[in-house]
Amino acid sequence: MGSEEDLRDRKFLNKFGSYEAMDFVITNYYILALSGELSHFKKNNDHKIEILVRYWSNNIKNLIKKNEAPLWGWKDPSTIYTIPYIHEYLTNPYYICLKRNINDIVDSILRVVKNLSNIRSILYLSFRFLDSKTFLKLVWNYFIEFVKKGNKKKFKNYLTKRIIEVYNRINSFVMDKKYICLNLDDLIKNSTLVIKNLTNFLEINPSDKQISDALSFIHPEIIHY
């Protein structure tokens, strides 16, 4: 999901690219940064996030309108913080929750942040759409959090706790929505079955070629990233 340019921008996170539509990522990230969710790692910022979503509602509606199609979507893990308030602007949404082993996620994050080049890329992407004051505040608070953790073990424990919180938030949000939960290991090992389950869930009838294309798109190596 997203343009080829978006894909190139995010390849430092994954050799296959993140396949994220950057217009949605940027809108979401900007709201989270302004709310303090990113810059302070606080809990219970939902009220601030809701206010910001309401404030930017026209921009969000226009972004949705620009991308709307019979079958469309976007992906960005941090959307889970804003989607409770964006949900009402969507027409007949279906939610696909792709989950992964928590230890694998933590290891993947650690591989990204230990590389100075990756950190520069992350900062560059952030600087492009945050004002300088918010950007510097974000960088400073990230730094403080990393210093607080002190060592790799503490940082891993911190990341694990955050991911569990996100998974709990996902489960709570989708419980009364149209949703399907998938596991990354199953997607890699049982691709045909997972694609069949997805097509049934989305109530679509892809051609044999489309199914073949979907299968060829799945890279077993991604499980290591």
C-alpha cells in the first residue's frame, strides 16, 4: 500500500520496504507527536488525540476521499491510537489485524535502532513533517527514555510492555467491528489458507492470477525482519 516512492523511503526499515501509504502515516504521526504520545511516551493521551483528530477532521476526510475505492486501505501500526476517532469517517470498514511474535518484534526494533544510518533516516522522515519545536522535543524525549532504560535488557522489557499494551488496545477496539486477526507465521507457512480466509472475510472473488500474484508477493525471509 502506497506509492513506489513511499516504498523506497521506508526500505531502511525492511529490505522489502514497509508498504505503507505515507500520507496516512504522516497524518497519524503528526497527530501523535502533537498529543505527546510519541514525544513523552505517556499513557492516557486518548483525550488529546481525540481533540486533534476532531481538529484535523476536514484534512482526514479529504485524505480518505482521495483514496476511497471499492477495495482500498492503509497500514500503519500506530494507527491503533487514532483509529477509534477516525473510524466514524470510514464507510463500511473491515479491519485486518496482523500480529507477530512479540519477541520477534522487539528483536526487529533493536536491529533497526542499533544502526546509526537507520536512526538518521528515521529523524529525516520525522523532520520532513514536524515543526522544529515538536521535532526537537520528540528527539530529546526519545533520548531521555533510552537513557532511562540504561541497558539492552531494560529496553527490551520496556518494548515488550509497550507491544503488549498495543495488542490489548487492538483487541479492545476490534471486538465490535468487522475484523479478522492473522498471525505472521501462519501467513508465511500457510499462505494459501490465509489468503482464502482473507478473501472470504472481505467478500471478494479474486481471479486465479490475482491469487497467484498475492502468493508470489509473500516473502518467507520477511519473518527475519
